[in-house]
Amino acid sequence: MLDIYRYGDEVLREPTRDVTKFDDALAMLVDAMFDTMIEADGVGLAGPQVGVSSRLFVVDTRREGERIAFINPDIVETSDDSVPYEEGCLSIPGVYHDVMRPSRIVVRAQDVDGRHFTLEADGLLARVIQHEYDHLEGRLFVDRLDDEEKAKVVAQYEKRSRGKRKHR
Ligand code: NI
């Protein structure tokens, strides 16, 4: 299992680089990310969350065909609407809040072998992809709330994690 970095850890805010080598090390990292995500009962996990400043994330909504690794993803289309959905994050465990995002997207990415693919997604899958994509830009779901909401959610998280936080 990989360590999951938490709110306040710098790596979550650092710029990410494109993946250029589609080798065994990448395949092993992606496998470990899937395992870590499932173990933590999450539906998505991005490189920066495991201390890897690379443009990749994994998603598993537990629905058929929705266990997918996205390498060097690009969201190339978004629908014009903006819909609420309650989000949480393995890097800010225990707190949840509605976030507004487009309901439908088109994403282009590469798989672990470097093959390009294009995917149109809606519902939970579209939501998770957008949330994970934000991680590659150093952005967390709380950053999408207004200042007051964000302060409330962060305070909730800090209260909850006080004393529980492991030291590295
Ligand atoms: Ni997250």
C-alpha cells in the first residue's frame, strides 16, 4: 500500500509532469494506486495524493467498465450545465460537501501501455474524473467552494483529524 498525503502536505499543491515512460515501473505504480484506493474505500486516486508529481490518476466507481487508469489526461469538452454532487477526498478524509461541476465531459488520455483513448462520461464517472483531474492541477475540492464554505469544511476536517494525524 502507498501512503496517502493529506490536506496541508505540499505535494498536493506542486506542479505535475507528463508521464513519458510507459514501462513496468508505471504499471506497478498504477496497480499499487488501484490497491491503495480500494483499500481506502475511494473511487479515485491521483499521483500527487501518493507523492508522485505526475499526470496520472486511477478511477474505479465499482461499476462495470469503470475501472480505468488515465495517464496524461486532458478534459477536452465539458457540458454547459453545472450540477451539485457531494464530494469527498482521500486526502481530506471524513468531510464531504456539494461541489458544482459540469455533468458531462469528454476526456482524452493514455492507458498504461501508452495507447490513446477518448471517453465520454456522465454521472459519477464524470464527477470523479473532474475531481481527480483537479489534483493534477494542485486543486482540491474544497478550493471550489466559496471562502466561507471552505473554511467550515477545513475546520471540520482539522477538528476531526486532530490527534489522529500520523507524523512522517
Ligand atoms: Ni481527491
